[in-house]
Amino acid sequence: MSSNWQSAKKLLIFLAKSLLTLLEAVVFTLLPKPRKSVAGEVVLITGAGSGLGRLLALRFARLGSVLVLWDVNREGNEETSKMAQEAGATRVHAYTCDCSQREEVYRVANQVKKEVGDVSILINNAGIVTGKKFLDCPDELMEKSFDVNFKAHLWTYKAFLPAMIANDHGHLVCISSSAGLVGVNMLADYCASKFAAFGFAESVFIETFAQKQKGIKTTIVCPFFIKTGMFEGCTTGCPSLLPILDPEYAVRKIVDAILQEQLYLYLPKFLYFIVFLKSFLPVKTGLLIADYLGIFHVMDGFSGQKKKQ
């Protein structure tokens, strides 16, 4: 009898907690969730020398954050640093770092800890895309895709997560991709690396949750292609549902998701529906939808290998 009571009690607690979380989700769908302050927070952005990384840096500069900018391109990174100071940042630290090299990530991370302090918001944004058919893609480029798009996340987490745990305060941001949710023609290596980045970030989130590290937040971002130059020449077969995203719009949504401590952000919202459909539709039906949306031909106009690191 005691065992049955304990099981029933456990079930009732589970149902009550589930109901509360659902109600909370409904409330915050109808009412905007409060945004946290990031003034004074040390925000590290990889791939800050151009594109999305640069725009993120400028946005956090206006919010009063201490900026740590990483990029393999020294000139681009210094330009971002200058622009961030003009945007109002009081402290900006720019470091040249090739995120594909584990030892270099650890070396520069140690330098950041000594010169700036503990990183409290880590944004893994650096990326590379080859845009070739799988059998046409050189081995070294596929390895580079994994090194930058995925493995770099392992090394930056290893470098900065321990201090976040010790302080019970930190935010891990993974810039994945819609190509980390569904496969895309001519992006086999890129999709694989972005699926890996998504899975890793989600797994670490579950790990911190299981260990009751409530001060560690996670945001996983999966945008469709953004007009930053990285996917120059790419097109969409259905711009009303899957538009090529405006960079300023994408950055505004990403920063809002971070400030609201949102776990998942898919851009545009139609991606939520695509992921839902993917889970139960017959394969042939899914392929027909993908063809209608132009996913088979989105890379047809791609103009060559691009980096955002």
C-alpha cells in the first residue's frame, strides 16, 4: 500500500509541475517575458569580425556589456572593436583566435581570464560553409567545417563553463542553423556540423539541469539563411514562409531570446511548423513540401566557400 501511495504521489507531483510549466508557457506567449540586464556582463562572441557576430557585438555594446571579441581576421575584429566603442561600449577586448585550433582556443581563453575576468555570456557564432555536393567536397574542408562549426564549441565550453558553474551564473549561446534541424541539398557537411552543435548544446543544457545548476542558462538559435554574405547567392523558393532573413531583424530576435533566457529560437517561426511536420509526415509528403519550399535548390546560386569566423 505504501509503495502504491508513493507512486501515486509522485505522479500527482509530476502532473502538477507539468501543468504549471504549461501555464507559464501560455502566459509568456501572451505577455512578453521580462528581459534581464546584461550591463557589466562579460560577453564573448566568436566570429565577431564581420556579419552576425559584428552586429551582435554592437547590440551588446549598446546594452552596456563588456565585450570580448574573437575572430581569425585581425583587421575585421579590430574594426568591430572600434565600431563597438563608437556604439557606447566602455570596455572592448579584441583577440585574434582561430577557433578551429583547440590549443589556440585554450591559450586565448587563458589570456581572457587573466586580462578581463570570467566570461558570463558565451556566444559561439563562428562558422564556415563550403556549399558543395558531398562527393565534391575536399576532406580538408569537411574537417574544417566540423572544427569551426562544432568542435570549437567543445573547447570554449571546456574553457569557460567551469567558472560559470563556480559562480552559479552564466549563459551559453549556440548559433546553430535551420540546417541543424533538417537536411539541405549541397550542405551535407554543414548540416552535420550544425546538427552536432545543436545536440551538444542541448545535451549540456540537460546536464546542467540534472545537476540543478539553475544559474546556467542556454539559448540555441536556428535561423534560416541570413543576408550577411556567408550564403551569398542562395535563394528561397517560398519567401513568404521561408524568407532570407534581414541581419538586423535576426540579431534583434537573437538578443531578445538571450535577454528572456529562451531555450530555443527558430527563425522564421515557420521552422517550428516544419520540425513538427517532420516528426510524423510520410517521407514522400515531406519531400514534396521540401521541393515546394525550394530546399532542394536553395544552394544553386551559391558563389563559393564562405567563413563568418
